[in-house]
Amino acid sequence: MKRRLFPVPILATLLMLLALHAPIPAGAADWVAPGPGVGSPFPNTLNLEDQKGRTRSLADLMGTRGVTLVFVRSADWCPFCKRQLAELNTLAPEFEQLGYPLVSISVDAVPLIQKFAAQVGVRFTMLADPKGAINEQLGIRDAQYPVGSAAFGVPHPGMFVIDRGGQIRRKHFEKGYATRPDPQRVLAQIRALGTPAPAR
């Protein structure tokens, strides 16, 4: 009968410790989420067209406590974005109830977000920024896509939670396009927020 070198519980513990100390892929640990930080003012008034062709500003998109801005690549050609937006659509009433309604911003033209909104029955505001001008201004543009690329101007996937005073209260950004901020985590953080800053 063969004898184990380590009892099973000790072996499991050793394997776990090895996993914890495994090397982190280059560039993963030192990546810093782009854009303005928590506690700073959101430096843009938006003024973009929504899925109904109306020009919307940050001020009129605010709920009773603020707004949750979701930056995605495209509701037309990006399957990860489509999946994310469909999931957020089911949670839209919760964000609304907490006073921070959802608003998505993508590099699509109005007819494309209009089409997606109709197909999915979107219950939140979608904004069109076809040239990705706001992504550039905020410093959240994904620089791996050069000028001339079909995806030029797209953002790193992310979310800003902004209060009625225009201050960024929470921020979540991902480096890769296949990963998205956890909406349940964002909801939990919104529930934990204190009284927002007074409107400016």
C-alpha cells in the first residue's frame, strides 16, 4: 500500500499557499484605473443625444441622489457590452429606486442605440458619443486602438457613481474589454453612501 507524503488537508493547504504566491501576469498588478478619481468633480456636462434623439445634460439625467454612468464600447458590435447592458436593464429599477439611475454611454450613433433599446426593451437612458470625445476628455479611452482602427475612441469598460453635487462617489473600471464591473457590488456601495453633496 502506497503511503501519501502529506495528509490530504495539509496538501490542500500547501496548494492554496502556492496559488496565493503565484506570480501575477506582467502589467496586471500595476494597472491604475483611468480617469478622474473618487472625490473629484466629474469634469463633463455630457450634452449627448439619447436613444430618442433628445440632447441630454448631466444635470437633467440626475435622479434624486445622483446618477450612475456606464461606459461601454458598443451596443451594436460588442457582445460583452450587449450582455452587460441587458443585465443592467434588469437592475435598472433598483438603481432608480436608490436615486442613482443608470445612463450608458457608447461610441454608437443614435440609430444604433435606438435599435438596441427597442430590441431589449431598455428602461434606462442610453447616450450616443460616436467619436468617443468624452472618453478622450475623461482619459478613459482604450489606447490599444490607434487612430484609423474601427474601434478607435472606445473606453475601458467602467462606471462612475456621481452625486447631485457633481462629485464622483464611486468608480469602477476594468482593463480588458471582456471584464465588466460587478453591478451588485456597485448597488451595495450605493446603498452604503452617505448624504450626497449639495447640488451645484
